[in-house]
Amino acid sequence: MAVAAVVVAGWLSASAAQAQNAVEFIRNQNDLNIFARIIERSGLTERLSGPGPFAIYAPTDGAFRQHPYAHREAVDRAPQPELQRLVLSHVAQHTREESLVSGSGPRSEQMLSGANVRFERQIQEGGEGGRSGGVTINGIGVLDNSRVSNGIVHRLNGVLTLN
């Protein structure tokens, strides 16, 4: 009975994420508050709430701790074009979930800012022949992936450098 409750709860949370667009999803995450504020201040909320499909690589609040925009005041003072460039450096026009999970597909992608990023699959050998791995984007770890109504949000443990 407890296992069924966990399975149902997981399905409901996945369904809830897919019912939200990318911006709504990001706003509702406890660890994406800074990125949500940057999207809002950049004036890109409407665009990123649109049909997409988008792949959004969202840095966590922890990722912003070493970044100039770590504090609300810095975000509020920043010029809008600079914030737009920062946001668009974390957004691609299509989804890549299968490529990120499997390691197949292109090894690079152009973001909406024009910057190119590269993907690498990290494989680690575990005990008893087990293997685990993850994906990095420009060397920054992708923590997880959440499908949303207009694409996918990949949570990052770093901020992509502006090119």
C-alpha cells in the first residue's frame, strides 16, 4: 500500500510539472528563485511561457552564490539587456531530454543568445559492475530534468558563462 502511494505521488508530481509551462515551473521551485527573478526582470516571461518547445538550463540558487547576481538588489539594478542575454544563454529552442539522458545526439547546441554549449556524458564505474553517469553542459552538472508543457527544464549546479 505504501509503495502504491509513492508511485501515485510521483506520477502526480510529474503530471503537475507537465501541466505548467517552463516559467511557472521555475517560479514554483524552492531553489530556482534567483533565476525566476532574472527571467521576470529580463522581460522574457511571456516569451518563455509561450509554445516553445524550449530547453531551459536553470541554475539553482546555490549556483548563483558565487555569481554577481546572487542578491536581489544586484538583479534589480542590472540593465535589462544584460539580464536578457544571461537568460537566453540558458535557453535553447528545442528539447533534448533523450540526448541528455542517453548521451546520444549532438554534442553541442546553440542557445538563443547565440552562444554555443557542449554536452558530455560522464560515466562512473560503480561496485559490482554497476555504472552511473550524468551529463555536463560546458562542464556544469545537470542535476535533473523536468518536462513542462512547453519543453523541458534542466536544473544546473552552475551558471553558464556568457560568450
